[in-house]
Amino acid sequence: MSDAFAPCPGESLETLPEWPEWLHGHAIADEAFAAAHDALSALERARIKQAVARMFAAHDPGGPFAYRTAAGFEPDGLSVVRRGPRPFALVAIGPEFASPVRLLAACLPALRAKTPLVAVVRVNAKTPWPAPLVAALELCGVETAFSLSAKNAGRLFSELAATHPRGVVVDCGGAARVGALLPTVPAAPSGSIGVWRSSARSFDLEALAFAQAGSRVTVWGAAGGLPEGMAAGEGDFSDFLATGYEAVFVPRGKVDAALCAASGPELVLGPGMECFWAFAQVTVAAFVQMRTAYAARPQRTGRGI
């Protein structure tokens, strides 16, 4: 019985995964991270740092992460659970992906899960990496990023599926292009966002435009003085909630109404959260693997009646 629940053979730091050797030739150079950092203004870097701090706290795993537990149950059962991080996480983005906070929202839960390898793969892009994306990666501690053709991305996913099939891909639009063979968690690269402003000072629309680059933002209520690319909406608050937005930004007094509305979105954000994001399926749990064994305890041989 004890042998059935012994530690996995060869389990040690030496068994941790590594990226394929050929992949390093497609990595972003260290100089690119420094250049991206310098390309952003102090205010833009502060916005990203604030997003990192808030997401880091929001995804607190709440205690020891990797563990092994054993428990008995009647009449003669025994179970053992092994819980720990998946071997790697790949965040796959496409060439249109532009939002630094969505990139952080895809990466931070994996970091909080203590995933040994975390990297971002930009698939089939013909243009340089946007500076806000590279700066966001540097500021959150993910300094491994690759630019791959669809063919090489498919090769990478295939090789990783063969060697470490328990890894996970966060698909922000890049994996769908090549058909990832690994467990995949969806994360929208952009979307439709609604903002309900009770006054011109309700939300920092410039910060929102920076954070949600690539998304369609419509501002309702006090809709004057909009940044370029944002549209004005018309109607009352019920019309606003029924529009079908991916997420809404509303004043504090309307958060409960938006959260409880039958037609409301999955994500509701209040003032001050312009540079925050959370994907419903990209949580710490998505980067956890759990394995369970069940057995019957040996019966003692006794004397009959």
C-alpha cells in the first residue's frame, strides 16, 4: 500500500520543463525590453505598475500552493491528492492584439500559480511588438516572449504536447490560428466595452483608451470630450446594460445593479479600475493540476467466529 502512494520516481527540480532549443532564436532581445520601457511615458508605466499590483493581489492563491495530502474514508478507503502548478503556460496572441492590461490578465494568474515556465508567443505578426505589450511583460516579470510564424507555432505546440501534455495555452487569438494541441483556456483579445459616466470626472477615459487598445469603447451619460476612437451611446441605464457589452465601467452606486442585471455583462468595473482586467476562465485554478489516487486499506486477517 505504501508503494502505491510513494513520491513520483525521479521527481526533482531536474525534471522541470525547458523550452525547445530552437525556440530561443525567435525570442525578443533584452534590448527590446529596455527600449519598450523607455518608449512609454512615466504615466503609462505607472498605469501598468498599478495594474500589475492590483491583479497580483486579486489572484492571491490564499495559502500553500503545492501539496500532497492523504485521507481515509469509511469503511476502508484511502485517497491521496497531489496538487501543484502545471509545467508551463504559453499565452498566445495574434498580430492585432494590443491591450497591455489584457496581456497582464492572461499572465498574472499563471505567475501566482508558480508555473515554472511562462512565456508569450506572438503568432504570424509582420509588425514589431507594440511597446506597451513588451513593457507590460517586463514590469510583471515575464521576460520570455517569442515571435513565431503559424508554422513554427504549430511546431512548438506539437512538441510541447508530446513532452509536457499537462501544460496550458491561454488563447488570446494566437492559438486558434494554428490549432493548439494542448489544454487551452480562451481569453478574448479585444471586445466591446460600455462606460456609464455620471459626470466628466467619473472615469479616466485616456487611461482606459491606453489599457484597452484594440477594443470598442462606447461612453453613455456624460459623453462629452471623448478620446479619439470612442463612441457616444444613447439611452437609459437599462438600455446600456442590455447592449451586450463584454464588460462595463459604472459608478460605484450602480455596481450592484449592473452585477445583478439579467442582461448584464460578466465583468463590472468601478471608478479607478480603468487599468484593470480579469478573464472569467483565466484564474489561478486554470494553471493547477490535481491528481487523485484511491485504494482500499489492507484488511487484517482475523479469526472466524
